[in-house]
Amino acid sequence: MSTSKTLAPHIAVERSGQGPAVLFIHGLGGTGNVWEPQARALADRFTLVRFDLQGSGRSPVRGPLSIDAWVSDIDAIMGGLGVERACIVAHSLGTLIAQHYAVRNPDRISRLALVGVNRAPEDSRRQTVRDRAAKVRQEGMLSIADGVINVALSEQTRRNKPEVVACVREMLLRQDPEGYARSCEAVAESVGVDLRRIACPVLLLAGSDDSVSPPAVSQKMAEELPEAKAVVLENCGHWLTLERPFDVSRALAEFLPG
């Protein structure tokens, strides 16, 4: 059974299952629903906590967004649930937030799974992200949705899994343009972490056809982390949890403790 409540101001949170705690963090343009396949697969072993980042989905934007603000929201959620220690599973932008949380709270994280990993953007890309924010403010989410789909989903997914295309498109179009724009600006202003300070075991899952975060990004990060393994899923783009749901769930089931 899944329960929904607000544990931090204006943050929509769902908790389901039983067992050790696993906190899921979605990416830019997503919601907690990107983890639905994994929630169904893992709820018999873990207490699963999903939420919509402030500015996304059911969590309205209240002010300027930043990695620091999102990290503080995670503290509030975990505190409200009485969770002292958890595994974190994150996608895309969520992986950058998770890296910052793990560095600042090493005693509260037991394992870290990064799906379609993001690092802080290179300086040359920061203006591109700001331009996307400006476009959404001026023209709305429809102006970017199909472009995101064409870049972020694999060609095989676009051809053979129209239900995945529809799901991603609906999540994008349902986003509040201002919340999405401020999220883009938070990405543009973000900085990286010292990966050597992440001491817990890390799993990195990459899609072979992911042009947003190519497998080489995960493989390089695995080399920089003290204890990490990178796995590449074939014929898969950036939205791995939806494009290859069973493979992602299987990899997480093998990696998570308990």
C-alpha cells in the first residue's frame, strides 16, 4: 500500500513497502512516477520513499531553486519519516543532488545507485541550459517536449515502445513551466563534488544509446569513486527506468542490501 503526505513544505511524498529505507530522486522533467516499475518490484523488500522535487510534478515551486535547497528538502523528508539511514537511488538531475547529499551526510547513506548519471555541466553548456529555461518561460513546455524525447529516448524505444514515449511526453507537458525553468537555472549554477568523499558502494547504470549521459560518463565516474561498478544496458536511452524497467529493477534488487 502506498501513502502520500507532505513532510516538507509543499513537497509531495509517497511511502510504500516495508524493510530498509530506499529514497528515490527523479530527474529534470520527471516526477516520482518514473520509479513506478521499480516500486512495484521492490516493495516487498524495502520501505520505498518517492517524492516530487520542489518545482516538479505535484511539488510547486516556492522560490529560487538550487542543489542546496533540494538537499535540504531531502533532510526534511527523512527527518519527517524518522529515517536515520537509507539507500539513495537517483536518476539524471537527481544523481547530482544525491552526490551532494552523500558528501554532506556520509553517515546517513548506506548505498548509492545513480541511473543516467549527471555531473555539473561544463562551462560551455551552462548557457544552453539557461536558454532552455528562457524558452520554456516564453513558449511553454510544448516548445521543448518533443525535442527532449528525440534526444533522450533511444531510437528503439521511440520505434517500439510508444507507451514510454507517451509517458515521458505527458510528464514533461504536465510540468509547471516556471518550476521547470528554475530547475534548469539550478542545474546551470550547480557545481560538482569531490567524488573521493563518497565512501559507500555505488552502482552506476547507463543506457548504451543515452546521448544525454553517455556510458563513458558513468565509466569515468566509476574510476574516480572509491567503490563503484558501472553497468550498461543495451538499446536504452536516458530514461532507463521506463525504457528498460525490468533490467533496472533487477540490477537494483541485486545491489541493494537485505
